[in-house]
Amino acid sequence: MTTYKFLITFLILVTSIYGCGYKSRSDMLGHIDTITISKINNQSQEYGIDEDLTKALKQEFSRHWGEGLDSLFTATIKDYELIRISFDQSNRPEQYRLIISLSFVFEDLKRNKVVRNESNYEKFYDFYVVEGRSKPPETLTEAKQNLIKETAEDIVSSIVEEW
């Protein structure tokens, strides 16, 4: 009788998980085995951010597809800015926000179809430069790398998976 209850519970759990509206894009893009990631166009004033983001995107996409001509990812960095968001009693910055704005297109070249066309994507990353806050301090270089990493992860997961 215990095995029967376990089996019923397991079936209910499996049915509820698959019935929750989650749809893997990998099912929709299962015919795609490879991707070409074009060098990112940089319209911002931040030198080198295009190369760093291209590298991060290649690394993140490589978890799903190899390099090739089944699909194409192109992007343009529109803006990159650093904003002071909090100050100490002497009016020295304690916390900053990095913001990257870009547009990108993901194309299925096998079916000649645009899968994702994002014209106003924006990602931000907040960081402290002083001790004793909710997060440890970071340098601008570390924060920039974290922003780039999170941006690549976010973009790739939004293409590969969809709720």
C-alpha cells in the first residue's frame, strides 16, 4: 500500500510540474545545434566593453550550442554609464550603479526566422566601494565584469528558456 501511495504522489507531482506553464525553448529550438555570435557593435564611450561582452556571450551560449551557422546573434551596445547612488556624510560616493543598454537579435537561420528582437534591453549592477555595507566593496573593474557576466547569463537564458 505504501508503494501505491508513493506512486500516486509521484504522478501528481510530475503532472503539476509539467502543467505549470513552463515551456523549454530548447523544444522550440531543438533543431538548432550551432550559433554564430557576431562581434558586438559598441556605440558607448566605454572602450573594450564590446569585446568583454562578446566573450561572455560566447562562453554562455557554448553551454547550449557549438559554433556554426544554424543561428545568429547580433547586438549593439547603445550606452554604458556609471551613476553615483549613495554618499557618505562628507558627500563622497559609497555606492554606484552601472547600467548597460543594448539591442540584440537572435535569428534561427535554419528556418529563416527571428526568434528574439530586443531593441531596449537594459541591465544594471549596484556595488559599494566602502566597507560595512550589505555587500563587500568592489572595484569598478570587478563590478564591470559582474555586470557583463550577469548580462550574458540573462540574455542567453531569456533566449534558451521561456516561462
